[in-house]
Amino acid sequence: MTPVGPRHRFRGSAGGAFPYDARRTPPAPVVPIRLAAPQAEPTVALVALVDSGADLTVLPEGLPDAIGLPQIGVVTVRGVGGVVRRVPVYAVQIEAAGTRRIVEAAVGGDAALLGRDVLNRWVVTLDGPRLVMRVRAP
């Protein structure tokens, strides 16, 4: 999990500009998120990699148990390289880019991925030359 740093601030209204993570090669779009069980106040903050190739948002292994997320099912996923496996799905409240909603998130790996289940609710502009991602409500 990547902690939220001073360059990754939460916005009060829907939208904002978020710097790429320049520590990645090549630099990649990321967005700060806060998480909680449904109906709870989001308290866990981390930075999620924006992954337009992911159908669902993905949470790091161990995080759902640590914050008490309810498991609501299991889904079959196909990862990079074609590996197929079944992973648990949890209900989680996600706060990102000034919006908050409950989504279904899969679990896998050690990083948070923000998938199309969340991204498709926004207008997202990736400005690679400036290394910034802009988000706004439709």
C-alpha cells in the first residue's frame, strides 16, 4: 500500500488534478482514495493506480479483513499473462476525487487498482506530457 502523501490531497468537490506517480517507469496515473466498510466513515487512505484495463477495482491482500469489509461473493479473474483464478469480492465504500460510493472490489496483490467500475463514472483526462490526470463529473 502506498500512503497518501502531501502531493495527493483529497478534493472537496467532484474532480481535481492528480499528479502521476513518477517513481513508476513509465510514470503512471494514480489517485488518492479512502476506504471503509459500507455505512462507515472512510478512514484508510492509500493511493490507487488507475487501471482502465481492470473491470473491477482491486484491493490489496489483507486489507478487507483489516478494516472489516463484508465478503459478498467470489469472481473468476484473468490476470496479465492469462492466469485464471477465483478471488473474493467485498463491498467497500470508496471516496475518491470528491465522490463517495459503495462498490464491489476484488482482492489481489499488494497494490490498490482503480478499475472501470469507478473510472466510468467520471470524465478522465490523462495528460502524459504534463504527468497529470484530471477528473471531473460528467
